[in-house]
Amino acid sequence: MLPSALVPGDQVEIPAPARPRSLGDISPERDLPPCLNHIWQTYFADIPRVNEVQIAYCQPWKRRLGLIRLSEESGITFIGINALLQHELVPEQVLLITIAHELAHYAHGFGSPLPRRYRHPHAHNVVNDELDRRGLQEERRLCDHWIDNQWFAFYDMVQQSGWLEARARRQAR
């Protein structure tokens, strides 16, 4: 768990992945479109991009990391990512697995024009099985460990620190 006295700038330790993978090389500011493209090309190259797919940070949800939806009017898929995943204390694996999770839904026909493979998006652990099959088991394990052990304390710390408001002011300039 994060210590309750954690202040912005403190480092949170997470074990290094067995196979180093970095989104930083393509997106030093956790810019989502390059991250999405990198993950799609690296892990989902067999899944056709049959429509326009947009990705952006959304609100800082406490109990959701991402979402995917298909606009029936425009035919555009939108992937929304929790704004807190921009924070430097969030391990890169959390962002990688969150985007990959939403792409697994896309591949399964949820939030995309592709045929639905399953009746329910999370039935029988299909998303985790898909990520593992695509070689993301270690990154998923690290992500799950951090979420299970540190997410709520991190969320509370960020809410109290004013980080979101400060980031919004910087981005408005």
C-alpha cells in the first residue's frame, strides 16, 4: 500500500517487468494516440482497424481505468482512459494493460464493428486470456498487483494533492 503520508514526487516501487517494454520511447508524455498505435502494431497486428478509433483521457474515475464504445451515428470507436494514468507514479504497465484491455474488447466485437465473439465482454475471463495469449501475462500480473495493492491509496493521495487541477491549468496554457 502507499503510505498515507506520501506526497507528490515520492517514488512508489514496483518490480521491473521480466521483459522490459517501454511506451516511453514512443510517448514520453504518455500521449495516447502513439501508445495506442504502438500497442496495436505490437500485440494486435492481426486485428484489422475497420473504423476510425479515437483515444483520449477522460475523468479520473475511482473504479474504472478505461472504456470503449462505438458511436452508432458516426461509426467511430472511442477509447476513454482514466486521467490518473497520466501520473508519473502510475507504472507504465497499468497504461499499457488498460489500452490493451480495451483493444481486446475491440477484437471481440465490443465497441467495434467487428463480429461479437462472446455474449458478454468479460465472460469466462476472455479478456485476460486474450492478453495472456498475446504475450502480456507479465505486464498484466504487474498491473493487477499494483491496482490491487496501491490504487485506492494512490487515488486518495492524488485527490488530496490537487494534481489534477494543477495539470488542467498547465494544459490550458
